[in-house]
Amino acid sequence: MSVTVTGTDQIIANLEKKLGKSRTTRVVNKALRKTGENVKRDVEDAASSYIDTGETHETVIVSNVKKGPPKQIQVGWGEGSRWRLVHLNEFGYTRYGKYIRPRGMGKLQGVVDKTEATALQEMRSEMEELAR
């Protein structure tokens, strides 16, 4: 699952002028972690629509902040092969020539769409709050 948020460069540049580089790094990392936890909750809610044993719901994880020109955080599944089952539930599958539409079909795409729409505002408000 991949969501790209653009437009944070100017916010970070203004924070660096105001707070300095090291404090800005801490603020940005905290904002990323908080946004990642919010996305994790949304993914868990979406995965709960096709819960059977609960293992898929329980193995949703958030990565640490990854360095790079755009800092990033990833939300996905931990150890094991749960992503294969999630893929079948998300996109459907064919069995004996008949296309099966599981009850959770398209739920994670809804989370991606929602996150793309709200992530920038969440990050902006979180960085402004932490910068005070």
C-alpha cells in the first residue's frame, strides 16, 4: 500500500528556519509516527471486515521513519504470508471458473483514498502543534 503526500517541503523549510534542523527532525518524525498510527487503525478497521481467525488484523504493523529525501513511514503486514490472503480479499479471485467477490473487497483501497485526501492536513496540523 502506497500513499504519497506532497507539499510538505515548504512547511519543513519554515520549521527549520524557526526551530533549527535537529528540532525540526524530531517534530517531523513524531508527526510521521502519529499519522502512521492513524493509518494503521484505519487498515485494521478495513481488515476486520473479513476477519476469520484475527491473525490478519493483529499483524498490521507500522515501520520506523525511513530516511531519504522524502522521509516515509510504511504500514503493512508483519511476518508470514498474510499479504497473500489480503490480496485475495482485496481484489477477489476465480474459483472453478467463477469470479468470487469477498465481503472485504475494495476496503483497503478506500483506506488509501481516504489517507491521500487527509494525510497532508493531519501532518500539517501535527507539525504546527508540535512546533509550538
